[in-house]
Amino acid sequence: MSSLAWLMPAGSRDRAVGNYYQEQTIIAIVDDDESVCHAIKGLVRSPIIFLTAHDEVSVRERALAAGAVAFLRKPFAAELLIKTLRAAVKLDANA
């Protein structure tokens, strides 16, 4: 069975990567931890969506460089998250 995985923030990178492998993950959502993106970037095929409260361009650049395909700044509307998830699934299906 496939699932959407929520990958934990800083301090629990190993647990987050372990959670990823326990499920057949469709999309990885990373909450404000570039190290998780780096840890799973070369190991997974699923799209990575990065969430953060930071507004600096450098944070976005690092998240994208770490493997994220999308970036959402908190707080965000639920509708925006849903549209981002759908777009990421479509990108993955076309890859």
C-alpha cells in the first residue's frame, strides 16, 4: 500500500529516513530540515516537498539544491498544499 510520508524535522533524520522505507511513499514532505533532503535525495525516487517558515531566498535555494521539487512557506493554505501535492504526483508520473 502506498502512503504519503511526513519526514521529521531536525534531530530525527535517521528516523525520518527509516519511516520513508517502511512505507511505499508517494511524496516526501520535509519540514524545515535540509539534511533530510540530502539524506534521501540519492536514495529515493519520490518527489520532495520542502516546508519552512523562513522567507530568505537562500533557504529556498538550499532546499531546491538538496533535492526538493517544491517549496512552501508556512503558514500556507491547505488548498495550496493540495495543489502542490497534485503537481508533484504529475511530475513524478511523467518522469
